[in-house]
Amino acid sequence: MHMGILDAIAGKKDAEKEQDRVENSSQNSPAGKYSEPCSLCNKLGTEKKWMGKYWHVKCFRSARKMAKRMF
């Protein structure tokens, strides 16, 4: 599924997120502070929680830079 830039920053809808969480639970999760999927790349092993969303540090930096360029 292709997501737009704003959808990636805002996150997914709850139903889609629950479905992805069930699918990803069968995979091995990499080391991270949280076992939640990232809001940008949807991979497990996130290190940062910000505004109710879970992020990898690298994904958080890239999303912040994308948002900075919009203004």
C-alpha cells in the first residue's frame, strides 16, 4: 500500500494499524525500546514515542525535515 507524505506523518487509521500489528507480530522484532510499528516505515523496534505515535529515531528525523521544508 502506498501512503502519501501527510499520511505517513499523521499515521495510519486505527483499524489498519491493528491489522498491521497482527501481521507483524509473527515476524521477529528487532531490538528497540517499544515493540510498536513505526508511523513512517511500519517496521517494528521503535525507539521514540512522540504525540502518541511510535518512531525510529532515523524516521523521526526525516519526517521532521520533510515538515520543515513544507513551511
